Amino acid sequence: MYKNLFFLILFISPIMLKAQKKKRARDYGVKIGVMTTGKLNSITDVAGVKVGQTTLIKGDSIRTGVTAILPYDGNIFQQKVPAAVFVGNGFGKLAGSTQINELGNIETPIILTNTFNVSTAMDALIEYTLNEKGNENVASVNAVVGETNDGFLNDIRGRHVTKEDVLSAIKNAKEGRVEEGAVGAGTGTVCFGFKGGIGTSSRKLPAGLGGYTIGVLVQTNFGGVLQIDGVPVGHELGKFSFSNELLNNVDGSCMIIVATDAPLDYRNLLRLAKRAIIGMGKTGGIESNGSGDYVIAFSTDTASRIPYAAKQRIMQIPVLQNDDMSPLFMATIEATEEAIINSLFAAKTTTGRNGNKAESLPLEKVIPIMEKYNRIQNQ
């Protein structure tokens, strides 16, 4: 009897272990889009991009944090990266956006946090930039900080994120796998009435189309009627915005960060950013009146960087032709859609301020719905 039990445990344990590791949509056979993902299916598949996070879970009411995105490991102020911002719906507080669109570049890491800690993050970014070697004479810094309002689960009025939390996220930023779900700036967010959070995905173009990589990271905190790979999951679950039980869950925000190694200037980065909103729309997001939906797109191409102190009056920067943009548009749409879904798959049920609870996406119900619509692919 005990011998049989031993072998049963040996047989079941690997299966249970594998099941415990399944956190992303593709682990369940949900494969969004037709393009090939990068190696990690993450924004960090774009070479050089680093992500760091600080997660704050304290007591029964602090559920917030910081997510830092670094375009590359170096002095970003001295060698700025081409960038653009697209506003889907402007009910938000994206610091630094006007200068990005005026000059077409980013000169600091990108920080995501909660609405009331934008100023704290700006202060930390300014300090970080001024302390970088080579910036001793810098007298102006365009700190880039995005946010969503996590006040349902988090004591947002307490403004619990500190400068040290932001600097820690920057310091600990690394390449490789990015933790998803209720972490960093996504610790207290809610999406489609379920627990939202941080999600990421990527697409790799074939060599014949340039071989470029698109990586997307999202902070999800918005509403609508959830769709997963075209399947009306929210409707099937009977849980969606403006239904009787969830009348007011639609407002929120979504921060979308798009990175690519393609040599793009401001104009085509702006065009790229617009496509990310299509990806958000494919998940069922509606960009409600109270939703701050912003896309920041940047290029890591080293030949496209803009020096702070240029030695020559005329810059010669490579720019991808317009006719070659369409594959990147499609990659951005797919990666954004999947990043949002990954944020939901990875997030865990969270209880916070005033006992408010955001339930995780009920995968035990979602997967059968996906099977019903023949949207589960063999592993």
C-alpha cells in the first residue's frame, strides 16, 4: 500500500508542480495573435530594456508600489532615446508627456505608480538623474511618471510610496523575466472587475521583415467587457461594466509602455503608440470618461539616440521607412492585447482598504469558456 502511494506521489508531484507554475495565458493554451513571441514573451526581449519593481503590502490597507522601465543601462539623460506619447483618454496624470511629444525623446527611466505618488516619483527621478556621473551641470530634468488610481484596494490618500521605493525599483531593474500580476505599480489595481496588475508580452518579426522586436508592459486598472482572444468571457461570466452588480467598475486607467529596437523617429513611434490602443480595445476596454489611458513608445536603437551635448549641428539618424511599419503595428497590437490578458491571469485575489476585495480571474471557469469557443491550442 505504502509503496503504491509512494509511486503515486512521484507521478502526481511533477504534474502539480507544473500546474503551480502556470501563470500566463500561453501556459493554458491561450495563444493570442499569429506572430512569434520573443524568447521570454516580455518587454525585456527588446535588448537592453530593464524592469524593476517595488511592491508595498502592509497592514490591511497599503496595496501599492512602483514599476520602473529603463530603456537601456546607462546615462539616459546624456544619450536620450526617441519616444512618443499617445493619449487614448486623458483622465490621468502622465508627468513629462508634453516635453516628450515636443522634442521626441525620453531622458529618464519611466516610472509607474499610483495617482497620488506621481510627485514623489518625479522627485526621485530628478534626484537619480542629477546624481548620475556626467550630469553635474544639469539644470532641467523631464521626469517621466505614469499612474493609475489604486484607491479601491489601497489607502491612496496616505501616499505611502517613498523616494527610496522609487530609487530601489530603478536600482534593482534587470533584464530577464518580469514578475506579473499584483506586483509593483499593479499591486492595488482592478481590471474588468477582477484583480489587475502588471503584464507583459513581446513579438519578434521574421528576418525578412527586419527581425525587429516589439515589447509591451502594461499597468491595468480599467473596465469594459472582457474578451480573451475574441471570446466574450466577461459576458459569459455575467460580470462586466454597467451590469447591475458592477455598475461603476468601468473607470480606471491603463498605462502601456511599448519598446522596440527598430530605428524609429518620433513620428513613427507615435503611429506605433496609437496601435497599442487597438490592442487594449481587443480585450474589451472602452476608455471610459474617467480612464487615463496612455501609451509611451520608445526605440532602443543605439544609432538613433540623441546626445545631450551634440558635437555636430546636423544629426544623421537612421529611420525605418513608412512601408515597413505595418508588421510593427500588428506586433504592437498583439503584444498589447496579450500583456493585458497576462496581467489578469497572473494576478491573485487581493483584499485591501476597508475590506475591499478584488477577486482573481476565475481560471477554472475561464478555461472551459475558451474551450467552448475552440480557442485553446495544444501545447
